[in-house]
Amino acid sequence: MKYLMAGLLALLCGFFLADFLFRQQASEVKTPGNIPFDHALHGDSIGLDCSHCHTGVTYQAHAYLPSKTDCMDCHRLPLTENPGIEKLDSALSRAEEFPWVHKRVLPEHVVFHHGLHFAAGVQCSDCHGSTEKIQKNRYGGERFTMQSCLDCHSGKTFEGRGFKKAAIHCGACHR
Amino acid sequence: MDRREFIKACSVVALMQVLWGCRRLPDLSGGKVPEIAEFEKEVRLALSRAKGAFDLVQVPMPGPLDVHGASPVNRFGMAIDLDACDGCGKCILACMQENNIPLSSKGERDAGRFMHWIEMHGGTPAMCFHCGNAPCEKVCPTGAASHTPDGLSTMMYKRCTGSRFCGANCPVGARKFNYVDSVKEGLARKFNPEVPLRSKGVMEKCSLCLQRLQDHKHAQMATRPGVEWRGSGLKTACSEACPKNAIIFGNWLDQESPLVQEAKHRNLYVPREIANLDPSVVYMRGRR
Ligand code: SF4
Ligand code: SF4
């Protein structure tokens, strides 16, 4: 009896262990040649405005990612002798196989309109952090909570910036 | 079995249950999504099983909301033209597609129960009347049912814990409860990516197409920040779909609004049960 119990137990434990270890994992994202993008370099050093690449940010709900051909608008200019251009070109030729993978962090029952915040005078860095931070924190989305929205909407976060108080009733941002 | 063994066995069982609870569940839905024809069929069935007519009483034109924090410039609502409506039910289908309303299971359908946010009462379409003094919101224990300053009775699905007090307190039965997981049962179709699907155990009802109002407002605030938003030019899905133009959406506080323009020449009515609850949606009939 004792052995039977022990055997059953081991079997069960085995099942659970197998389930935890071998269940289907989220698949890895593949990128060609791993081309790094440095927000700090493009933003602060060159002085590009965020909206140059994230074109929706000033007037649309979504900020959007640029088309990869847009990178070449600048990079193909004879600015430097940088051998990196070749690498970019070869990556671009295969761009279709590697579409932008954009993971939506905002849940679907929450509405956020970039353009309206821009019109109200909110800077990109107010929420997303400086360009260095963006680099480190993977665009900052993970740090947003409803509390951080509410703090700003009720006038706490940027006292002295002269923002108008914003709506805090549920239906303003949720659906 | 002695005491020690018993306790050991109990702990093992408890541990197993914890592990079982933590595992990742496979998706059993099989990904079945109903065809559009099934929604059309369900609307036809609902039309054939219309509920009894309301006892209508005349009311004055809705004015500003009588609640703390109400907007002095916006109060959205609708007027349903009883002289124009022929009961075709196109509004019901349009609402289902705009708001991703699920089909009902066969048993529910046979019993005449549907998830539709618009239902026929004696040949007259009826949705939530968005009472200014809403009895459903007063009994919500979590604050999931709440009012916006511009007159919408809204549902925050993620806050809803399914007490169903609101449904019990609605005098006209406008609220619908998700008894089943409609996605898993293959009853839901995401027609509109802008509207989240509701999960099991959540109450829902006409939102006055809240998503359309939000998007319209945000777009205007982004592109014309100095201009006060009055929702002009906006239509709800049902009013847009009506071939007889029998559902007029608008802003009760905006004299330019098509709603006010039309309603001021008509006699306005609401069901007797909610006549003193200051509804934002009314019926209109006759000319003055
Ligand atoms: S679509 Fe228009 S005419 Fe048809 S039932 Fe609805 S309100 Fe009446
Ligand atoms: S206003 Fe929108 S949610 Fe309400 S009944 Fe009409 S279509 Fe449905």
C-alpha cells in the first residue's frame, strides 16, 4: 500500500513537473543581425524630435513605429563613411520577413490618446522618461499604472507646470 | 492511518491543488467564431418574440443633469421617432456589430432571452434610457455602474463582480448578464476591435456607444484643443443604421444639435416606470 501511494505520488509529481517544464513557451522574436537602436543617440545627440519617427504622436491616438525605409532617408545620405550602412541595407532588403513586433501594453479596456496629451502640453519624456531611460526600460510602458494616470490627472504629478486638471471619472478612459 | 500520516496526506493533497491551480490552462474554445448570418438570424428570432409594449407617459425635454459634477454644456441622449420606426430591427443588428454583443445559447434563445442591447417592446425599439437619476448605479457595490458628467450611464466591465443588483433594480430590464463565457462557447465575434469582449459574470447594456464619443472627443481635443467639444456630427451605431432615420442622437444642451432641433417640435414620452428618473433617451410622437 505504502509503495503504491509513493508510486502514485511520484507519477503525479512527474506530471506536474512535466507540465511546468515543457508546456508551450512564448516563441522568441527573431530579428536580422540584431541591429541596435539607440534612442539617446538619435534624440539628444542629433536632436531629432520623437514625432519624426513616431509620426502619430502629435495628433493621433497611437504614436506608431516608423517604416524601416524611413531609417534610410537619413542613413543613406553621405554623412559618414560608416560601414554600418551596408548592414542596414542588407537588413532592409529582408525587412518584410521581420515585421515590427509591437506588444500592446495598454489593456483593451483602457483608452489613451497620444495626440490629446501632446496638445495639452505633456512631453513624451514626462511619461516615457529620458531617452537613456527609454533605452533601459524598454519604452517605459511597463511602469504605467492607473495610479500614475490618476496622480497626473488630479494635478499631483507636475505641480507647477500649469496643467489643467483632467477628467478622473471612469468613463473618461475606460470602455 | 495515524495522525502523522493523515496530516501528511492532507498537505500533499493541498500542495497538489495549489500546483493544479497554477498550471496554464489550454484554450478549449477551438477558435470557433459565429458567422454573421447567425447574428442576423438571431435578430429575426428576437423580432418574432417581442416583449409587451411600454405604458408611455409624456415628459418635458431633458435639461442639464441634476447631479454633482455634471457638465453644463453636454448631455447626450437619443430620441426614437415612433412615427417613423417600422420595427425592422436593423438597429439591433448594428448595435450587436458595433459593440461585439454575443449570441445566446440555444436554450436561452428558445426561452426568448437574448443579449441584445436593443429589444422590441410592442414593435418599439428600447435600449437603456440612461436615466439621470439611475437606480441601477445606486445599488452597484463596486462602482462599476457609474455616470459620466455628460449623461451616459456607463459600465466598467473590469470592475463588475457580477452581483446583478443593477439588473434587479432596472425598471425596464435593460441590463444583460453574461452567464456564460461567450468566447469559449463560440458565441462571440469581435466585429469591432475598439470594443472589448465581456467575460463571464459581467453585466452589460447600451453604452450610448461610449467608444464613439471617446474617440470623437479625443480626436477633437488633439487637433482643435481650443474648441469646446459638444459631440456635434456624431451618431451612435443604431441611429446611423436606421433606414427611417428614426433614432436621433445628440446633445440635449446644444440648441444646434439635431436632437434638440427635432425634439422641440414633438411630444416626448418615456415608459411610466422611469418617468421620474430623468431619462436621457426618450420616444417622440406627433407634432406640436
Ligand atoms: S432600425 Fe429604425 S426603423 Fe428599424 S427598428 Fe430600429 S429604429 Fe425602427
Ligand atoms: S447607442 Fe450604441 S450601444 Fe446604445 S443601443 Fe444604440 S448602438 Fe447600441
